[in-house]
Amino acid sequence: MYTNPRIQQCLLVFLLFSSVLVKAQPAPVSNASTYHPPGFKDVSRVEKIKALLPAIEKMYKDYALEKKFPGMAFGIVVDDQLLYAGSAGYTDLAKKIPVGSTSLFRIASMSKSFTAMAILRLRDEGRLKLDDPAGLYIPALSDIRLLTTDAPSITVRDLLTHSAGFPEDNPWGDRQLDITDDAFMAMLKKGISFSNVPGVAYEYSNMGYAMLGEIIAKVSGESYQEYITNTILKPLGMGHTVWEYTKAPARLLAYGYRWQNNNWQEEELLHNGVYGAMGGLITSVEDFSKYLAFQLAAWPPRDDKETGPVKRSSVREMQQAWRFNNLDDGFTYPSGRSCAMVNSYGYGLRISRDCKGRAFVGHTGGLPGFGSQWVIMPEYGIGVVVYGNLTYARMSAVNWPVLDTLIAGAKLAPRWLPVSPVLQQRKDELLKLLPDWNSAEESKIFAVNFFPDHSLTVRKKQAQDIFEKAGKIIRVTELVPENQLRGSFVMKGEKADIEIYFTLTPENPALIQQLDIREIKKE
């Protein structure tokens, strides 16, 4: 401790001066600590959807009648609840048992996302890695000769995304549902016929998901059925969902049919075996709606406590486009408007995005006796699911117009993203500088690249020309954010409008790195 009075006095002055300096520094505006998740502005959106339900029900029932389905069950999910469930026809034609919301249908390949979710849960627990060679868990794969000598090993991720190099195996794979472990391993030991080398192309493979079921069993020490039931189905409250049809209550089980020789023929219900991991799940609209709501609940990213069987981030990971499938440049909505659609595959999920940027996530299902589909629109908080007990019933043909009707009829808008504090602050600071750019270089709101990219002289000239054409500024619109660090707003002028678009750096505090000023001519 210092005892000299002069030293103590100097220290006191230094500390006071330091505190002034600290207070004089502007506090960083951190977007992380002030993040607000997007939400829906329209407080009446659910009521608007409810008003459309009679029309939606008619669309499903008319389609069932047109396609002569023995039976159909369907549901509309909004946010975290099954808003409506409907049905038509029979689960059992001989006994005339009507379909209901608790009727149990085999959902075929809609099962794949449950298998994928189980893999991600094991990954999150540190028990496997997605880029592990699949042969690490299925030794027979390590001995299989691939298509070329330079082909990489098949990974768990390849299996998830249908890019292991296996050939498309519908409808052969549908008839393998009840194959045993011994028979499956014997098949693998004989070798596999490949259509591609691993990791280069999408090709739908039921065999790949059968392998994922084997990996779940190897890593967890349980059958894939037990692991998925215990860690996913039960936590979600899907207590009536089963894998083996003999365990389903007879009064609820839907039997599958095909129309042949002007008569209904009942399809054989296969027992659940190795290939059940790709398509064996049997569930109801009521049960499945809980899973659909959980998929929707992964959005938006937020600070809320985790409540599901897997992390929300892992569900969002499932819903990303990991492997490109195709571009449907001729896609047409039921209303007749053309809108190109990009189709990809995530983890057990089909991912599509249309020409308007709207995302669709879900999966179809088809087996002898059954057809199904579920689709969610995460940005809109809505989802649909439909089952039919007709061989390979094409359900996308009704779900597309249903979703189109929901969006257009209820005038639904995607979630609205609040403006981050740092983005709003930079907007306010820009408004003080434009159009003259007075003291711009001293403002400390621009990144180091800003003026070297375009000099202050050039920026002044551009701004003054545009503002002169616009005339007197009447008002400034609210900022429209693209994300936490990018957005735009419009300055309304007497003669023309001016759009201001800017994006910020990853620094903290974030600074303006790009600014575009554009004239919008009045119509």
C-alpha cells in the first residue's frame, strides 16, 4: 500500500480520469444479448384458419371420393396443436368399421424421419458421428466392394441423405419390410449392386434406412423399435403408435387395399422387421399430430427451455437441404400459377422451396395397401397430414391445394422478425448523416472497408443526385430486417422514393460494411 501523499493523490486522479474514460466509451450493442425471436403479427390467424376448415374438409373428402379410397384420415396442425381432424370411409371394408382420428394406419416412408431423429439423438449424446464410416457399426459394409477403387467409405450421413450409392429400390424395398436380421446380413455379405459411388448423388434408398436401424441397435443396445419408442414416441405422448400390426387394437387397425379386376383386394399386412426402420410405423392422426407439432416447434430459434426428446437445433438440422434432388421448373400450384420448386433431402425429410422462397418440409409414404403424406411450412406455423388405405395413394395431390387454400384464404404471412437494437441504431445514425454525409468519417459507425470501397466524395455525389430527384422527404418507413445484421427501409419523397439497404459486420459492436442507396420511381 502506498503511504506517500503525492503518490496517493496521483493515483486518485488517475482512477477518476480512468472512470471518466470508461464512461465515455459507448456500450457495445450486442445482437446476441438482445435477440428477439420472430413471431406472428396477425392475432386472428387461428380464427381465420378455423373459418376455412369446412372448405378444407370438403377438399379432402372430395379427393377420397374421386380416387375411390376405401378410407382416409387427415389433420390440420397449427403451431402446437391439432386444430382439426377429419375422416372418410372405412378401415375395414368387410366389417364396415369407419375411419376416425384414432384409426391406426401404416405410414410407410413417413417412418424415416423417426429413424433419422434417433440417429441424431445418439449423435447428440456423443455415441456416434454422422461422418463415421457406416462399416464401423455394420462390419459387413467394410468388406463390400464399392463401384470404383477411388470411392470413399459410406458414412452415416450418406445413409441419412440417400447418397450412399445404392440404387432406388421402390417397390422392391417395400416387400422387404419383415426381413430378419440374419437374412439382411446374409444379403449384405453377398455384396451390393451400386448405381453410384458414395457421396455424389441423391438416389432414394430404403436399404440405407434399414442400415440406419441396424446402427441404432448396435449403438444403443436395443432394437431400433425399442429405442425409438422409448426415446421419441413415448416422450411425445404417442402412446398408441406401434411397429407390429398384431399389437394394434383390431377395432383401430386400418387394412390396406388395392382396386383390381373391378373389386377391392386386401393387401397382405407384413410383420415388422429390419426394413421397418424405413417404413414400418403404424400410427393415428391424433398421435402423429404431436410429432408434427414438435417438428414445427423447432422454429424459431430461441432461448426457451428444451422440452422435446431431441434438441430443437437437431430438429432444425433435420429440416435443412443436405442433398439436392431436382429442380422442378414446371411446378404449377392448383390455382394454375407456375412457380419453380427446388427439391432436396434432409435427414429423413423431403425439403422443398418454391419460387417465392417458401419452405415445405415433410415426407410421403407408400406401401402396398397404403399412401400418406405430411407437410409443414415452418415459417407459417402450419402443417397437414393425410393417410389413405389404398396402394400407393398419391396424397400430395390433395395436400398442395389444401396448403394453398390455407395460405391464400387466411391471408397467412410468415413470422415477422423484430428489428435488432444494433440494426435500429445504425438506421437512426444513418438518417442523421444523409444526404450530405457531414462528419461521416468521424461518426465511427462505418467499418474499415467502407470508404476504401467507395470514397466519401463518390458517396456524397450519388446520394445528392438521388435525393435531389426524390424532392422533399415526407416520411421514413420502418426498417425491414432480413436478419439481425441486415435490413432496409424507404425514405418517401415528393417525386420519388429512396430505398436504403445496409449490412453490418460480425464485429461487436457491428459496423456498417455495405450501403446501397437506390431510387424508386413513383408509378
